[in-house]
Amino acid sequence: MEVAPQIDPRSTKTTAELAAEISPAREERIFLLLSIFIGIISGLLVVSFRMAIDWLQVLLLGSEPGTHRLRLVFVPAAAGLAIALLTKYVFPQVRGSGVNQTKAALYISNGYISIRTVIGKFLLSSLAIGSGHSLGPEDPSLQIGAGVASLVSRKMGLSREKLRIFAPVGAAAGLAAAFNAPISAILFVIEEVIGQWSAGVLGSIVLSAVASVVVARSFWGSEPMFRIPVVTELDSRELLAYAVLGLVGGVASLVFAKALGYLRPRLRAQTSWTIFQPAVAGLLVGGIGYFGLPQVMGAGYEAIDQAMHAQFAFKILILLAIFKIIATTLSFSSGTPGGMFAPTLFIGAMLGAAVGSFEKHYFPYLQGSTGSYALVGMGVLFAAFLRVPLTSVFMVLEVSGNYSVILPVILANTIAYLISRALQPVPIFELFTHQDGLYLPSMEEEREERHDLHFEDALGPINVPVFKGSETLGDARKSVLDAFEKTPGATAALIQCKDGAWYAATRQELETIFSAMNEETDTKQALEERLGKERTPTMYPDQALATALPFFRRWPLIPISNRAMRGALEGVLSQADVIRRYQGN
């Protein structure tokens, strides 16, 4: 039975010093338990955040905002001015969506996110979205969750490694609760925030995401965010329409990214009137609502649902998509805190419903519903604009609970993603970091990084002595001495052990073993018994050549094995071989 260590209340040790005394195994268990705790707290905060947005929206704009109401203009402007003042004097770190800020905390600040930032993000984002600014709650929820994780990990005094990991754990919890979609949240954090995963990190992210979703569903229920009409069996001819939707989505994502990339840095450069920018943006966005399109204000979930149920005409759908791009560009570029996820889903849904309406009018014999096109359109914009192709597929499935559109989703998302990559080489989040003077890792580049050279490109022949580890020391000594005499340039040898593994030994190492051998008692001992338990790592011809260099600190040679036959060698690799290959020789 493990007994918890007793802490002397008179001790002067800091929390970090006490934590350093915790064994790694126990720290791992504490880490997993804390992941669940962080998921619960993040889920409660996100639920409160969404409730605050809904309450503010009803309070400030009314239960059903209609056109030609002056409050649609003045409320976002007044809220923008209040947000600007609070951002400048109280919460200076709340600008932006929250995704890049979480990545910066991970790679620059060892996972540190201040509690002031969490409070500011909660308050100002809820005020911005609730007052009608064209932004979404998902990205701020991600940063709120990451901030909770950062605070808890600091209070627990965990190691620096764990401190850095906790930010994405909390980020997954916050996003999962906001989307009611744990798989999508996990994939997004892996695709965009950390770029890679290990079993331990994945386990913690999964636990936190599941815990937060359980909390959120206890308030909202387990129903998906959107419901679409029943999707009939897919006609293969409709795949052409979905391919067109992928093309349209790819172009729309380019327009959206270019608009943000152009306006955002220019507004940030206008320091003399920075404090008025959110107010002006709110005024313009409110004007769009006042003159006929109030649906573009706020997150726009109700409008997405209406588009899925074919309640908008074709021209209105196109106008909503265009003006949502304009409204979101104004709100986000002005520095108003809020997210890009909901606007991206909104634009995609409108474009998808427009393509579906067009198909219904001109090809009535096809049975696809407008709702299925709107749903696929959401994934298309998500894949093309945010550049997370895997997340986009699961996001569509989770927010709708409908798996019958998996084939169109994959087809359209892939087309849109490829078009976006070709026309906009720099992903939008990476573009934002460069505009902010930061240079965080590009997860898209890391995912697609290629190692041009492999072991097989530098592989040399087996021109060193090879022995069996089962040989006795007496026999091996004669064999080794004879082999080195026949190959005077050899400085190392390979020894194959009984289990098929290899041991690369230097000539000096072998001579030391033989010189220490007792002639009376050791001559019958097997050579491999004197080599210890360590073995040369098993490497294969298709592995990246760059990974070989660290091994030469310990081993004179690396035997390259055949993947089909254990113990069979393809050749050997030396440090000189690797250097020559990189020099082009």
C-alpha cells in the first residue's frame, strides 16, 4: 500500500520543491487525475460562458432581433467601446481568438496563461458576441480551458514538462464542451496546437475532453448542435455537385483569408485610434443587421439551422455568406476578442445551402437535401480556412450526429483543402502569428515534413568482421585477431547475439575483453555474455537518415536490418557514410 508523504507544516520548501520529490510514476497518476478535474472545471466555465452570451444577447438585442431597429447599431458600437477600454487598461492579453495565444503559451511561456487573461476572455468575449459582433465562442472556450489548466498545474507545482502539456489538455476540454464534440476537439488540439502526440498526452487530452463534455451534456443534453432532415441514399451523380461545393469553398476561404490578412495589420498599425476600432466595427456590423441581415450578427447558430432546413432563398444565402465574411473581418481585425470557428461554419453552411438550392432548382431529379449540402459546406470551410482537414471531417459528423454524408464530406473537404493550400500557402493562424511578431511552429508544415534521405541512400557494404555471440571467448579471440589481421583498416566488428540482435564493438573494446579474460575459467564463456545487456538499436533501410547521427555517440557502426527477416543485414552505416551522403559524395 502506497502511503502519501507527510509534509511538515514548519517546512520552508516551496510547492515546486515539494513536487520535485514526487516520483515520476506518481506524478503521472496525479497528472491523469488532474486532467479529469480540469475537464470538469472547464466544462462548467464553458457552460457559464455560453449562458452569459445568450443572456447578454437577449438583454442587449432582444429575443428576436429584427431589421430597422436602432439598438442593432448602437449596442454593438457601445459594447465595442467598452471592450476597447477594458482591453487597454485591464485585460491587455485578450485580443485575438485564443488559438494562437494558447500556442504561444505552450511554445514561449512554458504553458503559462494568467488568471487575468482567463477572466478577461470570459467577460469581454461574452460581451462582444452577446452584443452582436460577428465572432464565435469556441476559440475563446479553448483558451479559457487552457488557462484553467495552466492555473491548476502551477498551483500543483508540477514539473516544467507537465506544465507545458497541461495547456493543450485544458484547450481540448474547453473546445470539446463548446462544440459538444470530444473527438473533434481532440483532433484539433493535436492538428493545430501541439502537432504531435504520445500515449500519455493523448490519454490526458481524452480524459479532459470527455469529462468536459459529460458536464456540458448534463446541462444541454446529448443532442448534437444541429439537426438536418433525413438524408436519403446518395445518388452517385450528386458527388459532382459536392465537388463543386469543394471548389466554391476553397475560393471562399481564400477571399476570407485575404480580407483578414489585408485589414488586420493595417488596423493594428493605426495606433492613434485603436481604442475606437471595436466601436467602429460594431457600428458597421450593426448597420449590416439594421439594413436587412441581422443573421450575420453574433455566432449565427440559428441562421445555420434555418439554412439547413431550406428557409432561405438562393440570393439571401449568397448575401449572408458575403456579408458574414465582411462582418467577421471587421470584428476580428478591430481586436475585439472572439473566435473564428462559428463564422467559418456559418459561411460554409450558407454556401453549401446555396449549392443545394441551385441543384434542387436545376436538377430536381436528384434527391439530396439542402440540409446535407449546408452540413457538408460547414466542413468544407472548416477544412479550407482553418486548414485542419482531419478535424473538419469528424466535426461535421459530431455536430450533426449524421454519418450518411461521410463520402461527400471527405470529397468536398479534400478538394477545398487542396485549393486553399495552392492559393494561400500560409495557413491563417500562422499568418496571424507572423503579423503579431511571433514565429510559432507551423503544424501543417510539420505534418507534411519529408525526410529526403534515408538509411538506404547512405548504406555501405558489410566490410567489417562479423562474429557469432555464441562463440566461446577462447574461439572468438582467435577469430577476431585473424579477422582484424586480414582487414587491417577495420576498427569495429559486428557480433550477432542469440536473440538475433546485433552488437557493434570497437576493436579496442574487444581487445580489452580478451586481455581481461582468465585463461583457466573464462575461455568457455560465450562472447555475448561479456558484452552486457545493451544492444545496438535495430534500424531499417527506409528510416530517415537524419535520425542516425545521435547513435554514433555510443556505437561505431549501425547495422541496418531487413524488415522481413530478423537478424538479416542489408548493410552497415558509419558516421562517415552519413556525412559523405549529406555532402553529396
